[in-house]
Amino acid sequence: MIPHGHRQGMTGPVAYWEVDDIEKSLTSLLTAGAEALQEVRDVGGGKLIVSVKDADGNIMGLMQSP
């Protein structure tokens, strides 16, 4: 969960899936029709996150731990 996510346009909770390779997973989602809502970013301590919207309008997130 992102603190103050409402400031970034999030209207509710966003589920984040832990992945081993965030760039590869993001590319797979984009190829399947998802739209990136933000760039991959470090939220502290090397943890990376990114949010996407799928073709049905659902928002989901990916995270990669250091």
C-alpha cells in the first residue's frame, strides 16, 4: 500500500504482487494490453514498485524486494 495514494489518483486499495524481475513482469503486462500508470520507482531501501491498469480498467501493482 502506498501512503497518501489518493494524492496520486488512487481511489482505493491496490494489490501488489511480489515479482523477481519487475521490468520483465511489467513488459509482459504491457504486451498483454495493460497501461503503465507510473514509472518503476524505488520507494526506499531498494524496494521497487510500479502500478498498471489492465485492459478491463483494474489497477494492480508489482513490487520487487532488494
